[in-house]
Amino acid sequence: ARVHLEQLVESGEDGEEDLWAPVPLPPGEDGAARFVQPVEVELAGSGQTQQVTFEYTSHERKTVIFRARLEEIDGEIDPRDNTSIKQVNVVPDKTRVLFVSGYSFPEVQFLRNTLLRDNSVEVSTWLQEAAHANEGRGGKTWEQPASEGQRLRRLPSTIQELDQFDCVVLYDPDPAAWPNNFSEMLEQFVAVRGGGLVYIAGERNTADMFNRQGSPDVSFLSLLPIEREPGLFPSAVQVNLSMRQPWKLHVTETGMRDPVFAFSRDPVVNRRILQQLPGMMWHFTVTREKPGATVLARHGHPGMINRYDEQEVLMATHLVGTGRVMYIGFDSTYRWRFVNEQLFDGFWARVIDRAGLMKQLGGQHPYRVSTDQATYEPG
């Protein structure tokens, strides 16, 4: 018997679908298809499952719907079960990252360097402080580091430009230094396009932005999985505790099962590694996590509690539309390098993968419900 593979629909990064000229289709089916490849198969006995391999290569990010069709043979009782339809997402092997930081800081420097070294990532960086300094210079200016061919001359100013990335990482940015519509674009990038957003709080700009919640230039804050009341300040006790010594993360049980904290496949070894991670001196105080958000880590000191008698949230995540948003409320993961550089590198590789995966899958969840046949009879 002969099995045909037909390509029904293709959707590229612009979201537009292409349909091709009609070809002969099985009875009862309408549509258009592009013939891909026939394969000769020697059918096995009744009830036996056979695997048929087709070759298909694409170097572009796209979604393709294929139909495998078995030619009708003499004596068939019901030829309607001779087809099977599958959707395939063609995903590049590299996650495209835009890393925007308000100013230079050890967390920025080490994170930028690890992203540049990571072969699974294509990164474009934008240091707002340096870009502002370049505007007042004549002659040679400081170039924004990036992967090969990914250097930026300016930040994206349209959703089409921002859509070239899978994940945006923000470190304590200055909204006054990005395009007027950048915050609105971030909302569309996440909720509609399925893009990932990672926000890292810092000491210079984050509190001011939250105190201006509702302003158009900081509307992206509504995407974050945490809530903060305007004017919220750490208590004197909390300030004193932070200044005395570094305090460790308390990774929640949910966080223990999350890929970002998977430093080892052995649960015992993984817990040991987490206990060895150096702590932080500073963190950004928030009210609590949003309803439905997943808290990955809280403050490790029992005195660091919010008004709901819970330890303060340091890491949380949730989905907004089809995009994943992650919040990190401290800026000292670079200290983990003191134990082992691979701990820092591995953590951020998993964070980027976790946040950017939805966009790579075309704005869809990383699972699919399917049936073993296209149609069923009642009863």
C-alpha cells in the first residue's frame, strides 16, 4: 500500500496562513494540500501498529499541519479511517532574547556574559545608561554587546520588531529611556504573542515605577505575578535584618519541582545545592503574589513577613494570555558563582528556556490533547 504525506496549512511568524491548490483528497474531505512525499508500505497483520517515517526539513520558524493518507485498497470496510492529521511546530534551536537593563551592576554584567556564552541563546542587549551617554558623545560610541548579527542600534519601536524575540529580560529599567509605546508593546508581546518576560527588581527604578502604577509608561507592571501597594516600604526591623547579614532563599515545595531550580536530578543533591547558595542583602518588598500565581521562593528569614503573615515573595511566575512572566525580587544571583559558576549559568539558562518556550511553540501550551482517529461514530 502507499501512504501519502500532505501539507495542508503553513503559518509563518507573521501569523498568516498559506493554503495551496487543491489536490485529490479522500472522500468526504474538503480543503487544500501540498503533496509532500509518498512511502510504500507492506501492511502487517490485522491489529498491528506500524511506524512510517517521512522526511521534512525547514529552516524557518513556522506551524505546519500535515495529513498522512493511506490509499484505499480493495475490500476495505470503511476508508474514512485512512487519514490522520497532526500539527507540527518548527522551532529554532536557539531562544532569541532581548536583555534591557537600566544601568550597570554585577548582576547585569554576569548575566549578560553568560547569555553571550550560551550556545542555545541569541541575545541582544541594551544598557540604557550607556545609550544615554552615547547620545552626548561625538565620534566613537560604546557598542551594545550582542550575539553575532544581533547588535541593536536602538530598542524595538514596533510590535513587529519586538516580535523578533522570544523572551524579554528587564533589569530595573528606566521607562523614561525607552520608546513611548514600549510598555504597551510588552503587554501585547506577552498576552497576545506568547512572549516571555523576566523582570529583575533593582534598587534604583523599581520602587518609583510601582509608585506610579497606572501611568501608561509603566503599564507593563500589570503583567507581573506580584502585587505592591503604592508607597509600601520595608519596616525598620526588615531594613535592619537585611543590613546585618545575607539571607537565603526559601524555595517552596512548588519551586522544588519547577525546572528553574533543578540543579541536579537527584532530589537529595538538589536540596543540598540549594542550601549552599549564598543569600542576598537586598530585596524588593511587595505586598503578596497575585491570585493564581505560583510562588517559587520566599525570603528565608522568619521575620521577613508581609501583612498576610507570609514570608515575603522573592520569586513568582504565572501565565498572562499565552505568555509566561517571571518575577525575581532580588539582584544578587551572581553571588551563586562564588560556589560554582555553573550554578549561575544553569539557573539562568533554565529561566530563559522556561519563559521563552511558549513563544517558540507559537504561543501555545507545551502540551496537546489528541485522539487516535479523526472521527468517531456515536455509541
